[in-house]
Amino acid sequence: MFNRQITSRVTVKDKRTIVLGGLIRDDTTTIEKKVPILGDIPLLGLLFKKKSKQTTRTNLMIFITPHIVTEDEAIGTATEQRKKAQETFEEDVQKTPPKDGKKDRSKRAKGKN
């Protein structure tokens, strides 16, 4: 697992979204398909196997929208709104069909993947 961080100081107005940065990662996977036994024969086996490369690019953008709260009551309201928005997001992620062929998306929704 990779650990990357951003350190930044910005000035932004209340409820204005800023982009702190982005991370791009390219993963290359080599896939070999072959006919059992025949694909293992030196030279002749080349006729019975296929190699391919698959590249996957992942972009991670970091957006921050500050909300300045000055009253105690407003803090509770803002917290509840954020919790509901997170729950809705997680439900939407669970409903979305995966692009990678994996069926379990629960780790993805919680940011553990």
C-alpha cells in the first residue's frame, strides 16, 4: 500500500470548493492464456498461448469545501447533513455495477480499497 500526503495552505471563502491536488497511478498487468501442456512446449508452445497487457489508470482528485460554523446548533445540523450525504454516497456506490468484475464493493464505499 502506498502512502502519499499533501501539505498546503490556502485562503478560500466560505462554501467555495478548491482543488488541492491530484494523484495519477498507472497499473500494468500481464495476462497469459494458454492451452494446458501444449502451451508449455518450447517454441511450439508459442502457437498455443497468448500474452496481453492491460493498463489501468487511476486518478484521485482532492476537493475541499470549507463550511464556517459559528453556532453550536449549526455544528450538529452540519454534521447530520454530512452523515446523510456520506450514507447516500455509499448506497449509490453499492448499487453501481463494478467495472473491475469484482462483486463486493463494500470496501470501496468505505475508502479501504
